[in-house]
Amino acid sequence: MLNLQVGQKFIIDLIVVELILESGEKVGQPTKEEIIYKLNMILQGKLSREEVSDWASEYVMQDEPNIADEIVWDFLQVVSGVDIKDSPDEYLHVERDLEDWIKKYSDK
């Protein structure tokens, strides 16, 4: 699905389609850019923290994780906790933390 808003800015929302083999193994691996995109979607209010955490946790919680890139693996582990709450009304990781993660992993 492609959503294109025409105007001074072009905003493109991409939905990544994952293929799943009969064994349950996902074809393709997440990229650093995809993780950064999802964090930006949280900051823009287009994805919830829970959605992104669930997505990252699908990779992190596999019995035999198949992530070749160690930086992506580390990033997925961090992002899988983006929905942890510090109190009933507040998240442990504030927006500044997400921005810091984006910068840190963009530079790697």
C-alpha cells in the first residue's frame, strides 16, 4: 500500500510485507533503516509503541533468531522494550530516548 500526500512535502508510508514459510521462518530480515522508520512513526503518532515492540519482539523472541547483522540484532532488542511502562501512565523511555536511539543507530 502506498499513501502519497501531494503538497510541499511528500509523505510516503510503506507497509513492509513479510513472507512466512511453512516452518514459520520469516523470509527477509529487518534492516536498521526499517527500525528507524518505525521509531519515527511512533514519534509522529502513526504507530503505537506496542505495535513496534510486538514487531521487534517477533524477531527477538524466536527460538533460533536468524538476524545476521549484529547491529540490527542489538537495535531490535532495544526497540522490543519501547513499550515498557514506568508507571500506569508513563513510558520508561521518553521521546528523547527514541530520538537518541535513532541517532545512535543511524551513525553505525
